Amino acid sequence: MALRGVITTNFGFWILDFGLRGWLVPVVLGLILIGPPTAEAAIVRGIQEILAGIFQVPLQTIVGTFSGPPVVGTLFGAVNGVVSGVGLVAHGALELAASGVAVAKTVAPFVLPFLL
């Protein structure tokens, strides 16, 4: 007995074969239902990026020291750590600021009656 949309392999496993609609519709519906990340996730991501940016200078200095020539590798590692660290800290700060605005818009209707 053959089922429509099901292929039986030699080992007895069933493989679902629904064509393009078989995987496209669940993926699109999943993306619609998941939606963008919440403001709380952006706060955590911003804090993670700031912490990662702080540790980039010593980490990249060590990596440059062990992977390159003794003095030049250390200098290039330090410069690379400063540049990537500044970028991560700036992006994390902007992420925190943007998520703070989103949280403030959500919380403002509940806080304003107590302030007036």
C-alpha cells in the first residue's frame, strides 16, 4: 500500500516527499510567527557585545603574540584588539540604547499614571 507523499526506502524508513510546498510553507509560517527579537533579547545582546569588546584587547594581543612574530605580532594583535573592541562596545551601546527606547515605549503607559 503506497501512501501519497511518502517514499519508503530499502531500509524501511519513510521519507516525506511533498515537493516545494512541503518545506516552503512551514519555513515561511515559522519566520512569520517567530518575528523579530524582543527588546529584552536586544538588552542581553548589547551587554554581551560590550563585555566581548572589553576582552578583545587582551585576547587579540595574546593571539597576535602566539601566531605572529614576537614584537610585530603583539603590536598588530593589540591594534586589532583595540579596533574590534571599540566596534563591539559601540555596537553594544547602540543596541542597549535602541532596546531601552523599545522598553520605555512599552512601559510608559503603565508608569505615567504614577508620575502624574
